[in-house]
Amino acid sequence: MRSLRGQTAIVGIAQTPYYKRGTSPDSEMKLALRAIVAACEDAGIDPRDVDGFVSYGSENNTAQKLLPGLGTRELRFGALAWTHGGGIPAAVGVAAAAIQAGQADVVAVYRALAEGSNQRLRVAVTQNDTPAQFLVNGIDMVLQRSAMRTRRMIEVDGVPPETLEALAKVSYHHAQNNPGAVAHGRMLTSEAYHASRMISEPYHLYDCSRENDGAAAIILVSAERARDLKQTPAYVLSVPMGASHDGGSREDNHEPYSSVGMIGLARRMWAESGYGPKDVDVAQIYENFTGMAVQSIIDHGFCTAAEAGDFIRFDNLIAPSGALPINTSGGNLADGFIHGMGMMVEVVRQIRGTSTNQVPGAKLSMMAGGPGDSMTSTGLFGSAETL
Amino acid sequence: MSSIQRIRGGIGADEDYWLAIERGELRISRCAHCRKWMWPANVRCGDCGSWEIDWERIEPVGTVYTWTRNHAVSEVLAERQADLPYVTLLVELPQAGGARVAGVLEGNEEHLRIGARVRGRFAGPEERSKGYATIVWHIEEDA
């Protein structure tokens, strides 16, 4: 069977500081360049040798714009994965496929956001990709639609609402060990969570992700080349993208309704990688909203809706001791949000052993892309031992 | 047809839905060949391959499939700021094969719950609905 399994590896990672949205001292373009150059330095690769560029969502800093500043010797490949946070592992997959097919040798996967150079992410996303029936009825692209889906998950599927709080508290807990996290030094208590204002029921303020200025990048090369570079390679095991027959752009008429689109992707990922949910050492679960991440965990098969109350508990999700430590840098909620790309960097840190919330001996490191996107993606990455 | 700017972002085949609402009718698209209900509307039936689409009129009655009470809106929904908090719904339409349409709830919220029976009222174009005529839903008294 043709497969991307183990053919490529992430050998360089970097992110700029997270700035409060609208306060970056640098333009979005400069942020993108800083992240890519720093990721090259991390990898020990000359930035001029990056010949492929992949991003996702509404990334504006295209390969052709980056070329002059990087001094690219020859631009050979550029692509954008469709959809929003759902496109992150997919972008890695596009990069891996390009390398495996001989179309590029060194590919940067990156995302940069700066409100001063662009517009607010949620505005950019909502205005360009929201069907009329939502906008005319007071519903935006993500928030209210996610809240409605989470209500059904709670009331019909029977997932306890305490799982949302657990997700939020896990992210804030991990952020306390991460000096770069936006919420570093600010612990989230149950009292503060419940006292926070409602945004869209059942979501409190603390159920919602942030928006920050910043950029993050990773560098991908062939597995063969990775072995000669200075960093511990994080091998790409499986990065499926897509949607099921009953998914895609159906304006919340997809089935099953509670699902965030990960059921088929997870099945493909476990099949291609040869691993299953019980094998995963650590996972970054993209949370635009806590309830959507809860469903992402269920979609991936880590637990069923009936088991969610037992599985999705604070103690079970924290590093180093939980059965499935998640969002170990603080996630989109508490580390910071550059459209989720920071999570991809954390996936690699865990395999290298350099996370601020390291899971001891982590070998299999997962990232779930944006839950609920009409097309999304997920990914499993591993150390050399997992190949 | 009103001269308002139509919103992009969906499949782009729902113009007849909005035109019907302007006339005070709820119409949902249905494949003319295999009779499959299609919502959101499409230009082709992915099941049987037919390009012929009917728009069938149904009563504006349904049940609350799910809902949220909104306490904040982004800049994109600035026209709704003064309405906060307000409730939005996904309404399941039994006469259209269980198709789910989005809407705003008006009136008494006492019996608001998943499964509550709702009936639609045709509302003319407003700023808050971005110039579109809409169906606004209320909970049936005997729910």
C-alpha cells in the first residue's frame, strides 16, 4: 500500500513570541520570516535551501512573497491546505507528499497572524466562509454553531458538561510551566471558570480560544536526510485529511451531528500508522472551544461518549501522570493562538523531550486539527523507535 | 428581488430559498429524480446525479434540534449587538426529511428545550438580518 508513513520527518521548529492581538512590533510578513528562519537555524539548514512552502486557512504570506526575504535559491513547491484550523496536519501531509514525490526537498509549514497587518482572524474566517442562513440569523462561522453542537453532545449524547471545564483547566495548568504561554502565571480555578461570563451557552469565556499575533514554523525533509541533521527527527506517521460522505459543507446537516469530523480520519490514521488510541503518549487537541475538543477526543476513539466523564478528567489529561496528557504547552486556550500552529511545534518538542510539560519517554505524539471544520485533518508523529 | 448584497460562503444554490421567504413561503430543495431532500440546496444530487431540483413548499413547523443563547457577538454580527442576549436555533423540519435550518427564537423561552415544537413567522428584511427576509421561530404554546 502506498503510504506517507515514516517517509519524512520534522527537523526544525520555531515560533515567535505570542503577542496580544494587534500589538506585534513586526508585520505579519516579518513574523513569518522570523519563524521560518529560526526553524531553519534549529534544524541546521540554510534558509536559502527551503524550496517548498505550505500553509493553510487564510494565510497571506505566500511562498512568492517570502522568497526575496529568504533568498530562496529556487522555489519549487507551494500550496495551501483548505479550511481553517482543520488544515494543520493536512498542510504537513501536503508537504510530506511533495517531498516523497520529489517535488521539493526542504519544506516549511508555517502560519503567521498579525492583526495590524491583516484583520481579526475571526472576521476573516467568518466573512469569507459563512453560509447566508447563519449570518442572517445571528450565527457566525464558528462560535454559535460550535455551542449548539456541544449542547447536543451534552444533552443528547450524555457527555457531562464537567468535561469542558476539565479541558480548560488542563490547558491553564500546563501553561504555568511554560514561561512563553500567554496565561503563564494565571491559574484557572473552578470558581473563576464558573464565574466567567457566558459567551454562547454552554460556553463560558474560558471555553473559548484566544487570538494572538505571532508566527510558528516547522521544517520537513525526507527521513533519509533527517538522520544526518542535528535534531531528533519527529517522523510523520500519518496525516489524513478529508471528510466523510455525510460531511463536508452541509451547514450543520452532517451526520452524525455531534461528530467534529474526525471519525473517519482517525480510522485512517490508526490504519496507516499501525497504532491505536491506547498507544498515543501525548496529544495536542485543537480547541477552538472546549466542547469541540471533547468531541474530538471522542471521535478519535480515546473514549466513547458514555466513558467521557471518566476519561476526560483533569487528572487523566495532565502531564506527566495522566493516561493521555493533552495540550501540554497550554494549547490554544492558555499557551496562545496562532491559528493552532503552536500545537504542531509542541508535538515535536514532546518527541525531542524538550516540552515544558514533558511526558517522560514520549514516542508517539498526536495532533488533532480544528474540530468541526467542514474538512479537517489529524496527525500522528513518532520517534525513530516507532517506525 | 431586493438589491441587497448576497452573502457568499455556502454552496451558493439557495437563492430560491430566500426568494420564497420574501413571498412568505418556506421551500426546501428536493431532487426531482430520486426525491431526496437537499439542504443546504445544491445544484446536483450527489446521490443519483440528477441536475433537476424542485423547491417544495412545506409548513414552517419543526422541532428544536439544538440551540444556544448568545451573550456576545463578533464584529461580523454587529447588527445583533442590541439584541443580546438572544437565542439561535437549529430547527429540524419533519416535512423536509429532517432538514435542519438555522433561525432566531422570539417570544417566550419558558419551554425552550431540544425537541420543543416551534412555528415560524415570516419577517421582512431588517438590518439585523443583513437585509434578508427570514423566518423567525417561536415555541408553540402547547409544547
